[in-house]
Amino acid sequence: MGADVRHVPEAAVRDIYTARYWQLARCDDLPPALAVFHFDAAVNHGVTGATRLLHRHSPDDTASMMECANFRSSKQELR
């Protein structure tokens, strides 16, 4: 028998969604409004599927946003 998800503590649910969807989908690297839509897509379609959707519907804008995000991440790692 599986666990009853109704009894999972809210903090655990928040941690799961943050680690498995928000962070893996790199939602912090996107503008807030787009981040929320991308997060929702990641939950419903998986992170890879959400990323494909994002690139398919706005390839130029998304590519430049992600390049900026990669640059920011690289700078932070150097600190």
C-alpha cells in the first residue's frame, strides 16, 4: 500500500515541489510571471517537457533569458 498523501506535512510538500520542480526547472532564472507558468508546466509535463514547451513557444526570448541566467549562475559560482 502507498502512503496517503493527504497526511504529508505541508512543509514536506513544499520541499518536494521546490526541489523537484522549481529548482530543476530553474524558475528563479525567469521573469516572475513566466516562472509561475513554467513551474506549473514542469509539475504537469515534467521538467523536460516544460522546457521543451518554453523553447518551442518563445525560442529567441527564452534562449537569451537562459543565457543571461547561465551567466548570472556562473558569476555566483565564482564568488
